[in-house]
Amino acid sequence: MKRILVVDDSRSLRQMVAYTLQQSGYEVTEAEDGVQALEFAQQNAFDLVLTDQNMPRKDGLTLIADLRRRQEFSTTPLLVLTTESGTEMKIQARAAGATGWIVKPFDPQRLIDVVTRMIG
């Protein structure tokens, strides 16, 4: 079973994303911010990481940059889930090492389509 780390400081959004992914057969671990996500990533392997951008303690782009510095996450798909859809945000996300992004509010079927394309 493919494992996905979902990172968002909004519990309700995290639960919606987790539920959507679990219904499609993925195993989901939830983290409330980038600091907790990095702790989980140091102890577990994930096939994909889906992170919010704006969070306390450590934002999504900093988390992505931190993960990319770890050998085991050098090729892992890292997606940003964000309300920001501007070009500048996309440039910054790519520079940090993001594979792509999904704009909130997310469409469950689109989320599954993107994840399936990334990790099967």
C-alpha cells in the first residue's frame, strides 16, 4: 500500500484530504505542521507528501526544501496544497523542490487523479 504524508494546520482540511486518499486505498499519516511532518519523515518512508504552504512553526516550502536535502526524499513527489495560485508562488515552490501543487479548495477527484499520476 502506498503511503502519503498529509501536512496541514487545519484539522478539518487534513481529515478531508486523508479521507479522500484512504477511500482510494492509500495509507495516510497526518501532520499538523512542517516540524511534525519532518519528524515523521525521519522515522518513516512515504511515497508522496502533500503539504499546505501557510502553517505555523514551519511552512510548506521550507518543509519541501528540508525534505529534498534528505537522500530518501530526493525523488519523492512533493505537492503543495495552497490557496495561492499565482505565478510567483509556483516559481518559489519549484525552486524549493516541489513536484507540483493543488489549489484549495481541492476537488476530491482531481486530487486522486494527480496522486494516481504521481505514484499509481
